[in-house]
Amino acid sequence: MTEHAAHPEEHLHDGHDNSPEAVKKEIRKYLYVFYSLAVLTGVTVWISTFHLPIHTAVIIALVVAGVKGSLVAAFFMHLISERKLVYGVLLLTVFFFAVLMWGPFHHKYDAEREWPGYDLNAKKAAAAAPAPGPGEHSSGH
């Protein structure tokens, strides 16, 4: 017992405070997160009783699920202390999302520029094409 009194920094050797007070504080934090998740689950069930339009129900469900997922990731997965890593991954996600959104736009722009009258939905081409005559086949050969 006197060893800990003489060297109080021993329990900090791994960067964590393992004192009883610190452990109680951590447990209290995890219980708050657990209770929050339980309440949000109850909110999800309660909202489902309103029989909202599909798009509204989906938006609300995604918001509640996003909050619950953020709580789990931040506290139970300890990502709240990994801010640089989280922001780095978020930045990469935004970058690759932008690249994926740019691709189809760029393809359509190039196709319209290279082939005048190009239509991705082929509505104009179908309307402009004459209907096959009585003895003709529409196989395109």
C-alpha cells in the first residue's frame, strides 16, 4: 500500500489513469451512452407508431441511426480520442465521393461533345427512328 502512496505515477505508465475514481468515471460515461442508446431505440419505436410517409420515416430513421452509430463509434470504439485519424478518413471519403460523382458527369459531357445528339436515355434516338415496315425486322442487323 505504501508503494502506491510513494509512487502515484506508477498507474499512469500506460497513459491511462486506473485509479478507482477514474474507473468509476469511465463506467458512468459508458452507462450514460448505454442509456442514450436505449432511449434512442425507444424513440425509433415510438416514431414508427406515427405511420409517417416513407421518405419522412426513412430520413428520421437515418438521423436516429446516425446519432446511435456516432455514439457507439465515439465511445465504445474510442474514436473520440482519435480526431486526426477520423478527420483523415473523412477527408479521404469526401475526396473519393467527389471522384465517383465526377466520373458520370465527365463521361456525359465528353459523349455529348464528341457525338452531337448523344442522349444517355436514348429518348431522342427512339423518337427519331422510323418504325419498321410490315415486312422489315427490327433486329438492327
